[in-house]
Amino acid sequence: MINEYKLVIPKSIKEQLFEHALSINPIESCGYLGGKDGEVTVFYPMTNVDNSPEHFSFDPKEQFATVKSARNEGLSLIGVYHSHPETPARLSDEDLKLFNDPDPVYIIVSLKNEKPDMAGFKIFKEDENTIEVHKVNLIERGD
Amino acid sequence: MKLTINGEAAEFEEASFSVSELLKRKDVKMPDMVSVEYNGDMLDRENFDSTMVKDGDQLEFLYFMGGGQ
């Protein structure tokens, strides 16, 4: 099967995600990825207002500020990431339940194992019972 | 009326309608999960029906973002 979804992430930004996730662990970390044409160029760390090891929520005021900042730089928010401190890099039931924004690639950074890893997903949700999930090919690019 | 929605110009035949109507027209499927900024201020969800947008208004809306392992 051909995977048509892909996202290019520079190695330095991948490392920033891992560092951010580890720095907040065991609290779940989160953030936006800005870029264009399917290539990430900037990482925006966000506050997890839940401050929880099991949940995350963005602060809407911070979201609006980040959206405007990206727009002013000619970028779109093409990815959203959060960490799973103790579970694999896959979408949880809660991730799918609270999923709303159909545009960005959803990236999970797992800290379950000694070495962090990540996976990306594109989600299409018609309603609570009709959800399509596609794996996204995360292409690491050297800086 | 002419509005600016998420930084982009938009034009409607009507002189005014509610924020809820605007979200409907922008094909927002889950309005309960959307945050709205109206002319620079966050708008309480309970006021989506009663707040009427008009010519020159600036609106931003985005989806609640959350989840968990």
C-alpha cells in the first residue's frame, strides 16, 4: 500500500521535540509545528494547562498568539505534537475522542523506552463513530 | 459586510449575523470545540449565539487541542 501522507522534519527540530518532551517528563508536553509545503521549519512549544502526566490541553490564548505569529512569518501550523510519557507512539482513545482539527499532522513522541521515538498521523473524523486514521511518513532531513 | 476571518478577507451579503451562524457557514463541524477571538478579545462560548458580527469585524477561531496517553 502506498502511503501518500508525509511530513518533512529537520533533524534539529526532531531533537528539539525530544528535548522538550524529556524536560517536562513525566508531565505530558505539547506544541505546534510551523512550516509550509509539507516541511516543518519551526517548533512552537506550548503550555500544557492540564499539567498532567496523562492529559494535555492547549491554552486557547497561547494558541491564538501562536497562530498569529506563524501567519506573520508566512507559515501555517502543519503539525501538532504531544508526548506519551509511558505509552507507545500511537493515538490513544482520548486523542481520538478529543480530536477536532482536521488540518495538522498529529505527532506523538513516546518516552516509553530509553530512547524517545515518534510517529505521525493524519485523522479524518466525520463523527464519533466514523474516524479514519492514516500513518504519516515522517521524513527526517539533515540541517 | 466585510469581515476578516483568521487573517483573510471574507464578504457576506447580510449586514450582520451571529458568531454561531458564522461558524456554521465556515463549515465548523464541532462548534462546541472551537475558541473564538472577536476583535481581539476571547469570546465566551455562551455568547456565540448572541454576539452579532458586523462590517469591519475581525474574528479568529481555532479548535480546542487536547488529548492524553
